[in-house]
Amino acid sequence: MPPGLSPLRLLLVEDSEDDAALVLAALSAEFEVFPLRVENGPAMKQALNEQSWDAVLSDFNLPKFSTVGALDILKSSGLDIPFIVVSGCIGEEAAVALMKSGAHDFVMKDNLARLPPALKRELREAEVRRERRGMEADIERWAEIFKHAQWGIAIESADGRRFENMNPEFARMYGYEIGELKGAALTDFFPPDCCQIPCCVPEERVWEAMHVRKDGSSFPVLINVTEVNDSTGNMAYRVVNVQDITRIKETESALATSEARFHAMTNNVPGMVFQYRMDGSRGRFTYVSEGSAAICGLSPSHLASDPDAFMALLTETDAKTFIAARSHSAAALGVWNWEGRIALSGSHVKWVNLRATPRRIEDGSLVWDGVLFNITDSKLKEEELRWSREALGQLSAHRDTVREEERKSIAREIHDELGQALTALKIDVDWLGRKLPEGEAGVDEKLRAMSKILDGTVDSVRRIAENLRPGMLDDLGLAAAIEWQVEQFGERTGIACELVMNREEFDLDDRLATCVFRIIQEALTNVARHAGADRVEVSLFEENGEIELEVSDNGRGFRESAKKGSFGLLGMKERVKMLGGEVAVSGSPGKGTSVRVRLPTREAIR
């Protein structure tokens, strides 16, 4: 664009190209013209719809169109742009009529030198009209805001002595009609003998105060006074904004009470109440109660400000379990439950338990609300109890071992010494009977009775020895001992007993073989005493490094929970536990009972 020239988007209503060229030449000294020439109404309408224009110049004499028609089209478009008539000849009456219809000026073609200044003037006036309309729209808009604002607005004189205007909300807030407040001042609403205008610079004239309504009731308000200066820099008036903050104050009071109650509760919890938030892959405490000092040795502000402070207290192993438990809770949105150790100064270690519930907040982040407890005492007691149980288990195993050895020794002594003595005595009685003279009927009968008693005593000694420790368990092995035991059980009780084994012999160490034998013995004893069964099945299998044993009956059945005082079951479980096995007892009334045992072999343990 040439220096000093203004751009001009010009719509030219002209049927003559030569006349159009003259008009553009006259304007070229003052404007950089971007013209479009049209000759009829449709073309003019299309141009107005498709582009924006700064001005319209129209010839008066058009064979197919008229200046009046062009002016009507412009007015119907709603555009406020200069419309200037350019004509070779026009009567005074016609010119006056066009001006009344809305034309802004007319220029004769033989005096086109007047066109640029006339166009400049009309462009300026069009701009003034647009600015005025904008100002009027702003005034209307601000008037609506002033009228319908939800806070009180008043215009105060520059000296602060009276209100010149106010909105309905201002009057309603104080319980007055607008007319009653004409001439009132801000100080009229202060309580008697009280001045609540702060001593501060104008930019800081925002303060809270207590004001009084027409009915004498008081209420809290927030006051904001803004000074407005005129064009000379002197203050013209003040704008006073007053907001009733009763509900805000009530909310603040309720919030303060709630926070005080919350802090009282959290600080009296025997642990650390916290809120924990995930930021990306890292987590941090966003709230920590005062209990953190007692548990972690760190202040709440330290834990909340340093995301790594808590993790620094954990051992490497416990840090891994902490992160794993947190990840599992986040993935499942389930309870975060973690136990671990924290190392404090002086090599002091505490056991802690963390329990927290996750939830999603508005921005999608994950937040946990929970409590951290010191469980050191319970952990120490738990460890002491575990050690005590292990010691009792070892003592029980040692007792069983000693008892088995004593049984084996007693059984051997009974079998070897008492059995041999009774056998020798039986031989001597038989020999004595052969040496007596015939005819001694009383003596002979006595000797036969003695021999019969000796036979019964020998059988009793053999049975007692077998019950204490079956010799075949040591001599012939576990399979033979179990077959003998099942056979003896059936003969003694009359209960049909079926035995199933997958081996002819089981190569087990003495302790494991004894355990299996005693479990079957105890289970069969329980059947005989309590089951009321007429059939028992015993199965023994060795597979994949495990011994699987089951004794089941078709008796009256029982629930294990109802037999908590059964020392036979307790002893059975203790035996199996010490060997690393498992016992399961199942049954229901009328459907029998089943005892299942799984034991690892020594090869499997090794």
C-alpha cells in the first residue's frame, strides 16, 4: 500500500465503465481502492451478502436500476455504511428526497474533487455512529447487570456523604425500598458508636464489617470501594459493592468446627491417619496426622512435603512389598493391606501395619484414605507364640519318639524275657506232668489247669507286646504291620475292613513308618469307639514323593468342629505337622467320616 493511503472497499453502482474509471481516479489520491462495480439490484444484493464494504457510491441515472432502489437494498441489509450519490445532473428536489431517504451526500460528476473529502467525512461519521451504538449497548448491558446483580451496588458521591444511586439488591439487603435510601451514606449502616472504615490506600479498600438492617438485625458484609476519576484526574464518584457473607461465615464456622473435630479424632487415634495420592508412578502423603511423630519419628509436614521420606525408612525388602501391595490395591481398587518394618534412628526397628481404601477423585488420580498402626508388640508376641508352638511341637515329637522307643524296649523285654520265662515254665509243667505216677488224678488235673493258664498268659503277653510295638513293623515292614493291624481290627470288632495299598512294601524311615502305623491305629480305634460303622476302608499309596493315607467309614459321622477336645485327633495332627504333612477330617451326620493324610517322604524332602 502506498504511504499515506487508506484502504477502501468500495461498492460502485454504475452502468458506465468510463464514469466508474473517473470516480476511481478521483479517489486514488486519498485511498487504496478495492472496487466492485454492479449495474442492478440482484448483483448489489449478492455483493452485500458475500463481502464487507466501507462505502457505496451510486450513479443517479441508471437505465436498468435506480438510486432509490440501491438505497432501499442497503437499508434492508441493516448495514450502516456511507451511501453517496454521484450524478451528472440531479434536481434539487430529487437530491433532498434522497437525503431524507437515507443518502449521506451527493456529488456532481463535474466536481469529483469534492468526492474524497466528502467520503472521508462520511466514513468518520459512520465510525462515530458505530462507536455510539457500542457505547449505548454497553450502557444497556451494564444497566442490566447493575439492576440484576446478586450483590449490592451503590454509587456514592466523591465526598462519601451520600448515595446517588443503587441497585435493587442493595436496598433489599438492608430491608429498605430504594426511595428510602436516597441521600443515605455507607456509615448509616454501621452499628452505633462504631467506625468500620479501614485506614488504607484506595487500592486496598476491601474489608469485612458488621452492618445493621432496617429492622435492627446485624449481619456480616464484605465491602469493596472503588474510586472513579473524571477526565481531569479528579475523583468523580465511588462505586460501593456490598456482599452479604452470612452464609459464607456460617460455612466457614461449620468448616472450622468440622476441621477441629476431625483433627481431634485423628490426633487421638493410636496410629497415623493419612491420605496418600499417586502422582504418575510415585506416591506421596497429602495429609498426615500428628501420630506420625510417634510412629515414624517424622513430623506431619516432613512426611507431606518429602515424597521419599517414608520410603527411606523401609528396608529394601519391605520397600518392594510396600510397592507391590500398593500396585495390587490400585489395579483391583481393593483395600491396601501391608505389614513391614521401618528403621528409625539408633537402629530401632518397628513393625507397622498399613490399611487404606482407594478412591478416584475428579482429575482421575487415585487417592487412599487409611491408618498406619504400630504393631511391634503384637509382632513380638506373635514371634514368641510361634517359637513356643515350635518348641511344643518339638517336645511333642521328642515325647513320641521316646515313647515309641520305650514301647519298643518294653515290648522286646516282655516278648524276650517274660515270654521266654513263661515258655520255660510251660515246658517244666509239661515235664512234671509226664513224671508223676499214674493214679494221681487231683495232681494231674491241677497240672492241666496250670498249663492252660500258662497258655493264656503267653497269649496275653504276646498281645500286649504286639500292641505296644508290633514286632513285624520292625521285622517285616510297614505293609505287613498294617495288614496284621487291619486283620486284628476286623477279628476283634467284627467290622468289615478293606485294605488297599499300591506297594507290597514301603521303603520309609522308621519315624515316618511309625507315624503312618499309629495314624491308622488311632483312626481304627476311633471307628471302633465312636462311629457305629459296619464297614471301614483303609487305603495307602506312595506316589510322586508323597504318602497318601485315607481311613473312611460308613458310620454316624461327625463334624470336626464338634470334636475340638479329641486328643486322638490332636495327637494325629501334631504327628503329621512335625513331618511336614497335612491332615483333613471330613464327615457329616449319617454319612460317615473320612480321615485323609498327606506326608512327604524323606526323598521328597531332600
